[in-house]
Amino acid sequence: MNRLFALIVLVSAAAFAVAPFVTPPFTGYEPGQFPVEIARPAIQPAGYAFAIWSVIYLWLILHAGFGLWKRADDPAWVRVRPALAVALVLGTVWLAIAGASPVWATAVILVMAASAILAFLQAPTEPDRWILSAPLAIFAGWLTAASLVSTGILLAGYGYTGNEEAALDMLGVVLILTPLVQSRKPRMPVYSVTVIWALVGVAAKNWGSETLVAWAALAVAAVVLVAAGWLWRRSQIP
């Protein structure tokens, strides 16, 4: 049964990586999908930031392949597979959902993020640091950011908040949530580094237009970096 579940995770990871090639291109929600049309959502990172997906796809496939080959019955690997499988299966269909309904897409990506974070928190940092814990950390980190981006766009697009206010609200959530998650796994700062990558992308996207959001994103990135460094150093103390 463990080997079968490991195979399911591998197939899901491969399908997740292939999905962008068989789904209509998605470069963000269309303004016309919302009652309030916003041409440039302030919480959305610059386009280059999404290149991190190539690293995530490859790392997750390597993780799943090694898990099936060498760690099918390892309890540490077995523990993370249910939550990881949920995130991967939902991720495979997310692009299709996003093109049809931002509301459902936001609901699904929030579940994806929760599942990925759970898998990350369930994985021990040692042993298999770079093939078990690290790929889950980068996956969870990016989904943390992506789920809040989607939520922020939804809030502004449906008129619950303004564009800038939605961005600042979501940055506030990042400021609280990221160190909280990282505190549970202080020896795997890849999680925080991934969130910082997204925050720098937000700053780059807003530089020269939404200056307050740009500076706020950089400030949150700095706090997250300091918190991750402090948590990591503290974890080294016997």
C-alpha cells in the first residue's frame, strides 16, 4: 500500500508539471472576471517571479521519484504523502478552474496551500534534508504567497476593499503567517526564502506606480528574512 501511495504521488507530481502545457495559458485573472475591473492588481508579483514554478515542478518530481524508489515504506515519507497528494491533485486542475472562476480558484488554492503547509510541517528536516523537506518547503512557501495573492485580487475585484488596501491587508497576513509557519520548522528556511522571492516580485511590480505597496512588500520581506535568520540561529543552540 505504501508503494502504491508513493506511485500516486509521483504520477500526481508529473501531472502537475504537465498541466500548464495542456491547459489554456493562464497569466492571471482577467479584469472582466470581476465586478470591479482592476487592470494591475497591486498584490500580484512581477511576471519573472513565476519562473520559480519550474524549480518547484522539478524538485517535486525528484522528491516523488526518490520516495518511490528508496523511501516507499519510510514512516517519515509515508506521513507527508496524503497532504502532498491533495495539493498536487488540486494543483493539476487549478489552472482550468482559474480560467473559469476566480472564486472557486481562490477556494481551491487556499486548500492547496493548507495541504502543502501541512505536508511541510509533517516532514522532518533531517535526514533527507534536500529531497524530503526542501521541496515541500518551496512548494508550501510559494503556495502561501500565491493563495494570498489570489485572495487579495478577489477582495479588490469584488469591491470589498480597494486595490492598494487589499495588497496591504495580504502583506499583513504574510507578515504574521510566514514566521509562524517557519517557527515550526526553523531549520528549513527555504520556506521563508520562497515567500521573500514573491514579496520582492510584488515590490518590483509596484515600483513607480503603487509606491506604498512596493515599500511595504520590501519591509515585510526584511522582517521575514530577519525572523527566519533568528529562528535558524536559535535552532542551532543545543
